[in-house]
Amino acid sequence: MPHATTTVTTAVTAGPRARTNRRALTVTYCVAFIAMGLTTASLGPTLPGLAAQVHVSLSAVSFLFTARSLGFLLGALSGGYWYDRWAGHPSMAAALGAMALLMALTPITQSLWALATVVLLLGWAEGLLDVGGNTLLTWTHGAQVGPAMNALHLCYGIGAVLAPVIVARTLMLRQGTGPAYWTLALLVLPAAAGLLRLPSPAVPARPQTETHAVAPLPLRFATLIAVFLFLYLGAEVSFGGWIYTYAVTLRLSGQDSAALLTAAFWGMLTTGRLLAIPLAARFRLRNLLLADLLCGLLSLTLIGSAATPSALWAGTLCFGLALASIFPLTLAFAGRHIAVTGRVTGWLIVGASAGGMLLPWLAGQLFERRGPRTAMLIIALDLLVALFVFVAVSRAARRAPVR
């Protein structure tokens, strides 16, 4: 089985040419993550339309969150092994091509199980792309990956902001979900073309001097990081997926403005990741993560008790800002204690995607049976547990080796 290092060239070298190459690679990965944001954030605002399309209830169609997250988990798991062995750019380009095709099929699929299969495969392609972007960016920049990592996830947020806006535009024109999905599918394709134009970075060889300096990450620390990401992504995906239906059901918003509310949530995620770039250089990652969790809980309290549209908007904006930097900061925090490989990144993302698979489904079941506000209560409890897990992560980090 050929290894990626036998077929590609490394971008982590010195000199002006290498810096130009790193810049081109970073921009290309960022464009790919904009495309991933477009597909990920499309499901929430189109959920009522998809339920009508396949003639099922909201609680039944919430299974699509589980299907996509299960696919994402499988994609992340397979990608963890794939990128350590094969050239990364053709794999990422293939994932983007599959995403475009599956997005185009979504609005013309007429049964729930067929739609779930399409969404599962879409999640698989997203998981493969996510592992590739995070891993190859780290190989490209090495120890200086921090700012680029925040930029990468910032671009994901940009795509996630644009998707609900495109959906809202088609709803305003009374065109249904089909044109929205087909437009998003076309917007995914340029990223695939850009990846095929550049050589993939090689798997970096670990220097012998580093082999003795860096001990393996303790199993307890690795497990806690995965559990923390499980809880975090469960909260993010649940909120991003259900806030549209939450606002409409409680009559705190119309359909058009609810789609814009979803876009505002992802917009604050984007803004927060931009703000996190200078903050991460000035403050301890542990303190920033703690502040994010506490602000998130306060925001959910406001949303859960919101009786006016302005309170709902304020809580949503604050919640998006609070969640914004948790994922990239956690990856950077873990990276201080472990050497990053495709397999390691894959396992951490698997932990996160499992949360994105289970919690949105649970929120959907309670949404219809116990009322919309119960769904927000579940998200708040999830984030509260994440706070306690984070305390355990911080204690384990003090005993884990620092790279």
C-alpha cells in the first residue's frame, strides 16, 4: 500500500517559496471548509420542508440529524487511517464532489429512509473532509498551526452563515428547498477543483530527538477530550439544527426571519472564531474555554425563558459567540500533549460527531412530545455536563506531558 510520502511533496520547508506554498494550501483548505459549512448548516432551516417532502412528522425527520452524524462519525474514523496512508488532496476533492452530488439529490428524494441514506453518505463525506482539512493543515504549518487553525474553522462558520441566507432567499421567493440545495451543491465544486491543482503535504517524519521528549498521551486525558468534544458538538448541532423550528413553533419569529436567526447564530460562531485568534495568543486556553462554557450556559438561560423576539435574538447571538472557539481551542489544547496524526485527529472527531449524532435526535423527540423549551433544557444540561468534564480535562492536563 503506497504511503502519502512516496507520492507527494511536503510543504513544511523553509524559504519564500515554502511560505507561498503554505499560504496557497491554507487558502485552499479554507475554501473547502466554507463548502463544508454550506452543507452542514443547510439541514436545520430546511427541516420542516423535508418533513413535508417525505410526509413525516418533525420528530420522525429529526432522525436525519442522527443519520448525518453517524455518517460523519464513519467518515472521520475511516479518514483517520486514510490520510496517514494516501495523498490527501485527491481524497478531499472526492469528498467535495460526493457532497455536491448528494446535496443535489436531497430535495428530490421521496422517502424518509432513502433521504436518510443520502444524508448519511453526505455526513460520511463531510467527516472525511473534516479530518483531512484539520490534519493536512497541521502538517503544513507544524507547531505554528494555531492562527491557521482558527482561520480554518472561521471559514467553516462563513459557509454556515451563508447556507441559511440562501435558504431564506428561496423561501422568500416561494421556490421551496430544491433551488437552495442545488445552489449550494454548485458552490461546493470550486473547492474540489482548487485542491486538485496543488500537491498534497506529506506526513511529517518525527525527529528522533522528539521521540524521547514526548511521551504518549495518557489514555484518561484522550478519553476526556473525546467526551468533552462529544458534549460540545452535541450542543452546537442541536442548537443550530433546531433554533429555526423552535422560533417558528413558539411564534417568536416567522419563517424568513427564523432562517436569518439561524444564519445569525452561525455568524456569531464565525465572529467568535475571528476574535479567538488574538485572544488565544494572549490568554491561557484553559481560561478561554472556561469562559466560553459559562457564557454558553447563561445564554441558554435567556433563550429558554425568552418571551419576545428580541430576547431570543440576544440569547442566540450570545450563545453563538460563546460556542465559537471551543472546538479549535480544544484541538489546540490537545495538540500541546499529543503528536497529531490522521488517526488521532480522526478519533477526536469521532468523539465529537457521536455527540452530534445523538443529542439532536434526543432534542427532536422531546421537542414534539414535551414542547420546544424542553429541547433547550436538554442542550443546557448537556453543556453543564461538559463544564464538569472540562474540569476533569484540566486536572488531567496538568499530569500530561507538554509538547
